[in-house]
Amino acid sequence: MSVTVRSFAKINVGLRIGAARADGFHELLTVYQTIGLHDALRVSVGLGTGIEIRCADPRVPKDESNTCYRIVEKAMRALRARGRVLIEIEKRLPVQGGLGGASSNAVAALLGLERALKKSLPAAERLRIVADVGSDLPLFLVGGTVLGVGRGELVYPLEDLPATACVVVTPEVGVSTPRAFAEWDRRMSPQGLKPAPSREAHAAVKGRSSTVAPGGREAAPGTTPGGREAAPGTTNEAGKLTLPIASDRMVGLGRELSAWLSEGYSGAPRSPRGRAENPLLALVRAGIANDFEQVVFPEYPELSEAKCALERTGAEYASLSGSGSTLYGLFASRAGAEKAARSLRKQGWAAQATSSLTRRAYWKRLWGKA
């Protein structure tokens, strides 16, 4: 049986880098948002054994280093399934572009495999497997607007923000995430990322946070949305989020997010015409930024130029996504985004207009023809 599944991209609405951890990762705090740009995967299971990956893009690995290969290998073992798995990837998203393409591909491969086999893993097992493979895989099992903490793998579905027009710009620059983290550590070394006096950050999952797992099931207290037991110090009995060890900067963003998340839509700022402002645009105006810009922009000035270009064409907010090299701008209307994308392409930028995806839209559009 062959199954086609879309593999959607994400952007980071703010990203704060915290202290380095004993496992080599860093504490992170970010809001993930899925968007409409996507790759397409076809997953087939036939007679035989093994896993084969096909992709016309030479930059995509076809061996065990591919996240799709690794996750399918784990899933086949967990499902006690047999057969030869073929994964065909139609690459439309940039490789190593900060949009989570490889991670999204892996989750799409897992979901496609389950459907092809007509078998399903328990939600907690599915989350465990994807978190083992990569830090930003779990967000694609939720979709929509998602809070990410820990090394990014602990995900909490937030109340969905309305679809927002955006423009994605992909400069022809390859940014290494490990190198960006190393540069961040080097730059921060004089003062260090000291733990805050308190071991608890303010609750960032407050007011608007959801405890409903994908598929409509309510998550048990002290678990992730998929039912997996939360890491020590992640949630307390009241369901509030805490960070085990957080720098002052992490606490600062936690407070900003807490204040925003505590407000209902009725409290959103009013536009000059008296209408309630899009909550996503209200969020980014709270001063939320991507820490990677501090280390990536000096090394790659063209990325800073791309951000300025987005702002000049009318973006309400522009930011690097992940560690880059992709940047995005949020716009007040789809017409404004499309006009900006046309202008940017005339200037020589690789630009596409799209929009953010709510959780409902994400799961509805996941299946079907590419």
C-alpha cells in the first residue's frame, strides 16, 4: 500500500537560548508555528526487508543518517512489522533552512508508515520515538501553535492563533546549527549563562495553554500532550511549566510569554480602526526575538539584509527561523504578503507567500495529493 502525506514547515516565533546542559544540548524556550509550505512524501510497504529512501535532491542523505530512515527503523521494530519500506521525498523546503524540513519529513514518514501498515503506535510511544530522533520532531505531532521547552522536544499545544499571512525568504546560505550554538557559547562565555536565583521560571503555559493531546484526548497532569511522563521539574501538580535550571534571560522571555498567554483574545490591542489586532502580531510586538540572530547575522550579513528587506516591504515583524538561513515576515493581509513576495523576487530574493496553519488545518491538510 502507498500513502501520500504532506510534510509541513515550521517557524520559530521567538527563540531564547539558555544554559548548556550536561547532555551537550542547551535549554531552549520557543513558540513553534506550523506554516503552509511543505514537502511531499510517499510511503510504501511491500514484500521484502529494509528501508529505501529516494529523493532527487542530492543534499538529502539516502542512508541511515536520514531522520526518515531512523524513525521508520524504530517504528517498524515497535510495531513488530515486517516488509520493505520505500520513502520517496519530493523536496520543496530548503535543506538546513531553519524550517524543520528534515524533522517534518521524519514525522510524516512515521504517520505514513502507520497508515500504510494499518497499525498505530500508542501516542506516548510515538512521542518517545520522535523525541529520541530529534529535538524539534515532537512539534509536528501537535501542529498549530506549540510551546517548546527543554531542548525543544517538550511540547505543549497552545490555543491556536488565527491564520496569519507570511513571506518566507531563503537566502543561498547554509548555516550550521552546532556551529551557531558554539559561537553563542563563545560570545556568552565572559559572563556565562548563570542559573536564575530561583529554579522555577514563570509559568509560560498559563491561561491559553491546552492539555488536549492530538486526536482530542485530554492529557494527564504531569505528562506531555501525547501522554508521556514529563521530565522532572517540567510540570508541577498545578500543571504550570517550570524550567529545571534557567538563565535570567530565559526567565525574562518566560515572563513575556506568561503575560501574553494570560490575556484572552478580547484583551488584544486594538488597531487604529478599532478592530482587535491579530494575536500573533500582538505577540511578536512584545519584544520577542530569536537569539540566533546575534551570532548568525555578523557571520552572514546577507541574512540581516534579508530581514531588512522584509521589513521594507511591509512586514509587521520579521525574524530568523531557528538558526537559519530562512527568514520570515508576518503581514496583516494575504494580499500584502503576496505583493511583498513579488517585490522581493524582483530584488533577487527567493521569496514565497504563505500563511500560518492552525492545528485543525494542519491535520486536515496532512493527507492527500501533494
